Amino acid sequence: MRRSAFFFRVIGIGILFHIYVGVRLIPAAPVGTPLRSLAVLALIASVLLIPLGMAARTIEPQPLSDRLAWIGLIALGFFSSLLVLTFARDVLLLVVHLIDWARGTPIGSPTLVADSALAVPVLALLSSAIGFYNARRRAPVVTVDVPIDNLPAPLNGFTIVQISDIHVGPTIKRHYVERIVAAVNGLKPDMIAVTGDVVDGAVAHLADHTRPLGQLSARHGAFLVTGNHEYYSGADKWVAEFRRLGLTVLMNQHVVLDHDGARAVVAGVTDYNAGSFDPSHKSDPAAALRGAPDDAKVRLLLAHQPRSAAAAAEAGFTLQLSGHTHGGQFLPWNFFVRLQQPFVSGLDRLDGLWIYTSRGTGYWGPPKRLGAPSEITRVRLVEGLRGG
């Protein structure tokens, strides 16, 4: 009941946003009545399609569910840009009007009002097309060197390939995953880290599409931790499925790797909020490291959300690999991620802990990436300072 009430509130807010866009753009656009009527119909269709796409997972026939998701999520991505650009246009017009008022000149430029009303949907369409291409292409490889103090010589150049936030689901299927796996294996890493949010849906619907992950190949294997979307999709069943595929799932656990005579600890925690779904899954970086050998100079933590960093630093980890944020995925939402997470993307430092936050290898929701490209991350450990 509570979820239904929330969903209807979202629909109500969405209707108000559509009315705002229509009122601000359609009367001002320099087009004839037929195009204005078409614009009204397009906004009505958007009001209907967006919630249908968001709720498509609840529709049982899979091909129909996926098609509705595609249509609704593309509409959501387009309308998101349309709404933001409409608001930006209003801010621009307000500034121009204030300048005109301060100068004592006639307030408002009819040409600017008309042309900007036409420019907004054109720019929204263009940004959505570019964002669609960026989302659907195979994620490019990003190389990051992490300097580790007193790094044992055999671990200098140790390579971890990280993938995160693939979100296999209504619009991301087997072929998309196969391209990622081929690219990862081609890098010939020492180990592979999968930092959560692999799926958006049930094992029964998506097992075939995640099967290529079983082909991930690295010298020390592939390690996986759960993200919040695994818990939305039935975490226990997915953990069993990932293990069946040959992935090592770390749930507040660690393993010790022996790499040419040097030891490294690889630990993993459940999602930061996992305890709210299952108390036995409560995320615990300290527990994940318990019993690890003291002489291991490299202590790597896989944690889906960057918010685990404070506890990871306190526990004594060297490096944390995270995802979750998508780097904001597309403008302007990347500016709001810091309201929820301490780190958005890239390499950061917290006390003695390095944190690398991936922008994600897939996408969530609208097939759109703009200003926050996806990535397959090649992390290399390199020698830092030497000393006591």
C-alpha cells in the first residue's frame, strides 16, 4: 500500500511537470496549430508512457514488459532533459528581463522568447540521442594507477579490472554483457572486481542474460559483491546464481592471494543498506578483514557504495573499489550525487585509504549517459613511498 501511494505521488508530480513544460513552451513556440496540437499529444503520451515504463517489470509477459520498458524509459530520459532545459530557459529569460528593466529598455524580447521555446525541445532531442549512443556503446577502458606505500615488488603493476553497475534488465541483455566480458578478458588482469548492481530483475527472467559473466577470466579469478539492486531483485537467489557461474561472492569476507610470493587481501562487503533487507547481511568492513594476515601490505575492499569508505579507513584497508553513483549518469544529476554519497567518481583519498568510484559499466533507467561516460576500469597498483 505504501509503495502504491508513493508511485501515485510520483505520477502526480510528473503530471505537474508536464503541465509546466507545456504551458511554458507550446504557446511561445513559433509554430502553427497542427504542430502545437502534436506537442500537446506528445506530452500526454509522455505522461502515460513514463509510469508504464517504470512499472513494466510487474508485467509478466517478458517481451511485452521489455518493450514497454524501452519506450517508457526513453521517454523518461527525453522528458528529463526537456524539463531541465525548460527551467534553464525560464532562468535565462528572467535574467534578460531584469537586465532590460535595469537599463530602462522595453522588457522582454519576443524573438528570444519564441526562438528559445523552439530550441529547448530540439536540444532535448539532440542530448537524448547523444546520451543513447553513449549508454548503448560498449564502455571504454579507463586506466587508473594507485600509488601504494611500501608496495612489495611482486605487486608493482598488479592489475585489477573493475566492472560495476551493469544493471542487466529490461534494456540490457546478454549481447551487451558479452561485449563487456570480452573487453575485460582482453585486458588479461590479475583479478576482476564486480562491485554490485549487476542485475535489475529476478533470476528466472535474467539468468540467461547474466550467463556470460561465467566466462570472466583472470589469474586470481573474479570477485563479486552485492549492490542495492541485488536486494531489490532477490539477493539470496542471485548470490547462489553468481556462485554457480564461478564468481567468488564476498559477503563480509576476505580471501588471501599469493602473487609471486607477495600476499594481498581481497575483501568484500554486502551493500551498505543490505541490513535493512536482511539483518544477517548487514555490511561490516571490519568483519570482512577479521583474521587477515598482518604482513599483507595491500588490503583491498570491494564495497558497492562509496559510503563504506569511513568504516573501511577505520578498519585499515589500503584501497576501496566502489560504484553505485554512475557518476550521475547524465546532466544535471551528477551535481546532486554528493548529497547522498561522499565520492562521485574517480580516485579520492580518505586518511590512509584510497577510494576509486566507478561511473559504472552499464546504466540504470533511461538508456542515456551524458557528461558521465560508462567505464571498464583497469586499476594498477604502483609503487608509492618507501619507508618505515
